[in-house]
Amino acid sequence: MLQKFYKNKKILITGHTGFKGIWLTNILVSFGAKLYGISLNDAHKKNYLELSDKKKMKNYYFNLLNKTKLNKTFQEIKPDIIFHLAAQSLVRNSYRYPEETFETNFNGTLNVLNASLKVKTLKSLIVVTSDKCYQNQNKKKFFKETDHLGGDDPYSASKGATEILFNSYLKSFFYKKKIGAATVRAGNVLGGGDWSKDRIIPDCARCIAKKKNIIIRNPNSTRPWQHVLDVLNGYLILGKMLSKNQKKYSGNWNFGPKNKKNLNVRNLIILFLQLMKTKKKLVFLKQNKKKAESKFLNLNSSKANNLLKWENKYNLKITLQLTADWYRDNLNNKYNNHTIAKQIENFFAFK
């Protein structure tokens, strides 16, 4: 059982105040792990403090580009497992701040890799990249871990470059240190608690709250939608297996749904609005071709299905229902971290 494995383990999460970080923190709190988090002291912090049990987490707030501080903190914590989630994670922001995107995603990861190699207690390191790390030519194909890396926007390119960086460190250093290390590439993640700008569901929730029309940039784009708990369950299984068999499980992993045909953005929003029990006018923006996102994106996760025995527990209908439940409670001033805790409890008891 995952709960038994992670109980009392010293777990370090970078980017613990972000969307995935909040959920991962709450999961590991419920497992009884000893938790440590490193994040920027930014706007995400308020959301984290509202949705997590901060008393059961030791929080550090600084930039991963500060190598001296990072190395000192890693040595102070002496973690058993590290989940590196910290990133500039928005495509549109990468056009506005390309230099910051590469510094955070590439150089930040480089610093984490170097600091991790010096931690004698470390058994597993998981670096979260993105499904957008692949060279996407908008063909209707399912990307495998062995497909070419690339990226036509700064965000995607920064993640593709990070994958190349990681691969070089894995073969040059981590194998010799006998530390299990992997990158994870997940499909688009949905769930309550996300208020990031330029993300579909949070943008919809804000429009509902402000009684505004819903703006859609790429209505026909498809993505491998899945619930945040399904994705994090995959990361946690991999973290466990890496510590037990470094050579077999180190490397690159996709985590996406088995859907043969994924829902496009337009239909996803329509279904979400139905579950939110509200009607809103949809306004379609003309796409800026110079700053366009890939139209088709699908993942082949047979490696995780076969070797980790992982697959999504929730279909898209359940995923959107749970997500709508959280945002509806929030808009009715009922939300706290109880909703997240209950969904975590139900997920790990789900058969």
C-alpha cells in the first residue's frame, strides 16, 4: 500500500504551493509522511495556506536559482524522496516572460539535480516536466516516451530542454549514485483548488463568479484530460518503485488517460457548465497563429500501465463532477480544505 510505504518517509516537494503541490501535500499528510516544501513567496502561497494543513509541513520560501540556499536546505532536510514540481507552467506566460521561463524550468531543475546528487539519504527523485515536451506536428498520434522532443513555444521548449538535461544527468551521475530518478509527463490535469490564470476550468469559474461571458481561445484543441488525483497517484507509485529498483524504473514516464478520442475544449466547457448548473455565453477569440498552442495532444501511457500497473481510476465525467463540486462550493462560500481531504480519502479507497 502507498500509505504504508510513505508513512514517516521524509518527502521534499518543490513547488508545493502550486496546484499539484497542494494536492500532493494533502495526500502525503494523510499518509503520515514527514513533509518539507520549497516554493517562491508569491501569490500561490495564500491559496496553499488556505487549502493545506500548514502545521504538518515545514515550509521554505526562496528561489531555486539560489544555489547556495538550495544546497544548504537539501542537506538540512536529508530527504528520502524528492518531487520536483516547481516551474513556470503556463504557455501564454512563456511568451510574455521567455527568459524567466527558461531560467525557472531549465536552470531551476539543473540546480535541483546537482543538489540532489549530494544528498546521501536520497532514494528517489521525480522531476515533473510536461506532455508538451514532445515535438508536436499536430498529427493525431499518441506520443510515446521514445518520441522526439521539441517545442515551438518557450514553455514547451524549456520542458523539452529539461528532459535532455535530465537524461544526461541520469546516465552520467544518478546511475553511479544508485539514486532512482525519473521524469514524468502528464496530460492536462483538472481538479478543485486551481486558480491559475489562462487555464480553462479556473478561467470558467472566474467568469461564473463575475457573471461574465466565457472566453475560449482554442475551442477545437484536444488534450488528455484527467483528474489531479489520478496523475499524482502515478507519481507516488513511481516514487515507491524507484526506491526499490533504481535501474528498472529510472527514466521517462507518460501519465495520461486511455481515451481513444479526447474531448475538445468547447465540449469540455459545455459539460463543465452543465455540472456547475449554470448557463453562460461562450465567446470565441480568433487564434493568434504566432502564439498558437498545439491543436492535438495525446499520450501513450502503456509503459506506466504495464510496468507500474497504473491507470486512471476516474473517467472524464467523474473528473469534471468532482472538479465542479469544489468550484461550486467555493463560489457558495463553503470551501475549505475539507473538500480536498474528502476527495483524497474517497480516491484511495476507490476500487
